[in-house]
Amino acid sequence: MSDANRGERLQIMLTDSELAALDDWRFERRMPSRAAAVRELLRLGLAAEGVDLASPGRRSTDFGVTEGDSNGKLVGDV
């Protein structure tokens, strides 16, 4: 994914020890940048929490608490 496809910028502040941990993790994995390392850690953390990462073509309605069919009827409803 190129930077041209990333429309949002997120700025965070880190302590010296957090930055050192990030850089150590990044260099061990030969990541190209801190931003790439943060994105990968974010992806790993979300996946560990069971978050279904959005894939192209998915809509916000695909991420509901209850599952429904294409007519909006809840699965199991009569």
C-alpha cells in the first residue's frame, strides 16, 4: 500500500523507553520505517483482540453486533 492511499495522519507522543522498544522491535524485523512498525503492531494488536480488519468492499453494516441476512432480518428470527 502506498502512502497515497493513506488519507489519515495519526500523531502520537512516546516516552524514550517506548520509542526504544519500538525501534528495537522494528530493527529486529528489518522494518523500513517507524510508521511501518507502528502499523504492523497495530494490526497485530487488533488481530490478537479478535478484531476483523476491514477488507476492500466491506461496508460498515458488515460489522454489526448481531448477524443478519441480506434483508436485514436477524439470523434465527421467525
